[in-house]
Amino acid sequence: MIYTDTRDSSVKVDFKTAVLNGMNSKTGGLYIPVEFPRLDESILKSNSEPSFRSVALEMAKPYCKGEIPDDDLDAIIQDAYPFISKLNQIDPITYVLELFHGPTCAFKDFGARFMARVMSYFNRENSDNLHILVATSGDTGSAVGSAFHNVPGIDVTILYPEGKISPLQEKQLSTFTGNVRALKVKGTFDDCQKLVKTAFVDEDLRSKFRLSSANSINISRLLPQGFYYMYASLLAKAKSYISNKLEDPAIIVTVPSGNFGNLTSGLIAQKMGAPITGFVAATNSNRTIPDWIATGNYEARPSVETYANAMDVGAPSNYERIAAMYSLEEVRKLFASYWLDNDGIIESIKDCHTKTGYIIDPHGAVAWKAWDDIRNGCLEKLMGGLKGDYTKPGLTANVPDWAKEVVNKNAVGIILETADPAKFGATVKQAIGKDPIIPDRLQKVMQLPDKAIPMENSYETFKQWLMENL
């Protein structure tokens, strides 16, 4: 497979180069495959329940072809995924795709564990270490740290915004030892991301160290997130057929969206044949992408702190990939956009629990409210001629054609639950009056000592630290 650059289509590199470089240091662009091969129709048309690891292998093959033999790729996938995503039906037409059954209880485990093993595979013949720099707004850092911990030949430096993630998330980040270090930056996630991006295009640093990324900037973390979209949509299709003899229902996937890597992975899965009719991009008060869809103007802005902190991103990196893959008009046909403020997030956690008994985290809660509003009249009102106000919480004015399937009751919804609600216990308790159950693997982390290193929001200070510590 050939990979090109979102900023320079003349760039042509192989998978290994795209993975180990992370991004193009010359242009600042992100790598993207030149094509998205469709899976075999025998997989896509089957009404049997799929195997997650088999789906993952078939999806990964074309992107690694000629560079990772199929047997080695299968071993990578088997090792990466001792867990899988779980599709939980919470009402007759709504499924929750639980993505928190990995070691750090967040969806980032799916991408990070595949990426770590692929990087280790490509790095096995190098004598000098590969240095991973990663910015996190919550769950990415812990997933990456866990995935790379004690992996030979690779060091990891995680940057996170001090005081702007949940206490449990910070514990997961600040307690690593050995080859994984965490820096708590006096700033926002966007500041952390800017420090990392600046380091990648710093020729002085590049001349001294081998640097790579582990955010959804890196294509090897983005592609495997597509595995669970394919698996879940095929499984939902099979379940609909088995229970209702309903063939090919319209499947609408609602995605909590911050840096928009997760949604981009869904778009890739759809291109490969996943039976997904449309997407809802559901975010918090950081509504850069909803505003772009509504107005046609992309304007990055400082991030705003919210209860759904993993989506506190004002300048989402994967906007570049979406814009490279689709025109604005194509985007408007593919997905609706929806956003909630903090009050709406609390009400949505409560609403989901009241209606279904399901305890959902603040990110999944935005997705729940988006889907529940859409199926209960929001789209119908917009289609009736009422123009949505994109500056107020709720659905923006854009109404894709697939909306008719929802209005006509021919659709089922999949909500992505991206993190265990226990990671946001205080917010969940505020909403429903009780604490979510904390998994054992999170309870153990809370007993570990903090080792995070304070860092000023200054590139020169950050660079000096890298020069002294890498």
C-alpha cells in the first residue's frame, strides 16, 4: 500500500515509513492511504455473527501488504486483542458499542496496542531507540503508555494538560515507570499538541533523535480503530436479521468526537464496505467541526474545558484527513453534527440511565443525546423547514439524506461508549446520584505513586528537556 500526505499529494511512502515517522516532518501533513480496498463480499453480505479478530486481520492485510507477512500480522492482532468490543442492546433499536474492555478502560487501547506491536516489528533491526511523543486530552496517553510499557527499543513521552483531566485519568498517566514518562503541562490539550507537532518539524531535534507520534496523527493507530466499526456494524446487521428478519437496516453510528480520529476511522471502515448508512459527529462545547459543517468555514479556536474532557479539542488534527478524503458537500451527506454543553452532558447521563438503566460516561452521553434527539423528532423538525441554530446546543442545520431512514423508522443506532464511566465517577454521580463500579484494574492504579514531571508551556523549555532526557 502506498501512503500520501494530506498537504502534498505527490508524496508517496510505504507503511513502515508512515508508521515510524508519524507525520511528514517536511510539510507537517498527515499520512493517508491512497486507496481503501473493499472487503470481500462474502464477509460483507454474511448474516452470521462475525469474529472480531478475523475482521481485524482482513481489514489490516491490504495496508500492510508486502511489509508484514499475513502470519506475522495475525500474530500481532492475536497479541493486541485478548479483549474485544462488546455490542450491548439497551432498547429495541439502540446499541451501545462498549470500547472500554481493554487494559486502560478506553477505546484508545484498540489503536495503541496494534500500533505498539507494529512499531516494535518495524523497529526490531534498529540499534538506536525510537522516541514516541504523544499529547493527550485524557485517555490516549494511558493507552499508549500501557501499550508501549517495557517494549524494547522504544521510549515514550506523554504530555497532558495539568488539572484538565479527571483524577483517575491523571493517575493512569502519572504512574508509569521505565521507558514511559509523563509531563504535566501548564496549558490546554491544544498547547500539548502544538508542542509535539513543533518537535516533529524541528530539524535540529530530528537530526539527533528518531521521533514518531502515537496520537491519531499516526496512521497505525487510526487504521485499527476501524476494526470495531466493521465488526459492530456487521454484528448489528446480523442481530437485526436474526431477531427481526430485517435485512440491511440503515445503521447510524453516533461518535463522541474531539480530535476526530475515531470518526475518521469509521469513515475508513465505511469505505471498506462496513454497512454504515451515516454518522453523527457528537461533541461538546468545542464545536469547531460542527461549525465547519454548518457554515463551510473551518476556524480552529482555543479549547474549552468540559466534563467530556477527551473531546476538549479546539483544533482537531484529523480535520486534515477528513478534508483530504471528502469535499464539504460529501461530508454533509455523510454525517450530521451535534453538540452539548456541560449542563446538557449531565442531563444526558441522567436521561440515558432513567430511560434504559444504562450508566454511560460523559462522552458516550453526548452520543446518546444526539441519537435520542434525532430519532425522536429533531431531524423531522429540521426536514420540515425549521432551520437549526448551530450556535445553540443540539443538532446543527445540516440534514443528510439518510435522515429519512431515521424518520421513517427504518434505522438502528450504534452509540460509541469510549470510556468506562468509572473514569468520570464524580460527573456520573452528580448526574445519577450514585458512583459507577470501578474495575479492579483501575482501583490498582489509584494506589501507585505519582511520577509526572511539571512542564511550562514553552517550546524552548520542552525542547531543552527532550535534549537532556531522550
